[in-house]
Amino acid sequence: MVKLLDAKYRDLWERSLLTKMLYRLAIYVVSGIGDKTATILYPTLLYIPTTAKIDINDPVSCGNIASVIFATC
């Protein structure tokens, strides 16, 4: 597997991301599948949408171990 992608059918700029959605993707990406990056693809009605990124850090070393990216499609 090269990349983890998750498509959502809700505008994440209009309606907030549910905690369980982020948690599920974070568990997949930390498990070591792919390139340690997962992307959530979602639709939006915004004229100029912005990509966002959440870094997942190791609580002991404080180093980055994975990332979840939010991108519009």
C-alpha cells in the first residue's frame, strides 16, 4: 500500500470533523501502512479552499510519527 485516502461526503469547512473519523484515520496511519501520511478528501463550496494538516507526535520523544492531511476535491 502506498497511500491512505478517505473520502467524506460532508463539507468539513461547514460541518466539523467527527472525532471518530480522525481517530480511525490516525490509527491506520500510525500502524505503519503506506508513507505515514493519510489524506481525507472532502467536497466544499468555498471559492478558495485551504489544505490543512494535523501532525501526530510521539508522546515520549515528541517527534512526528505520522500526519493526516485534509484536502478538497
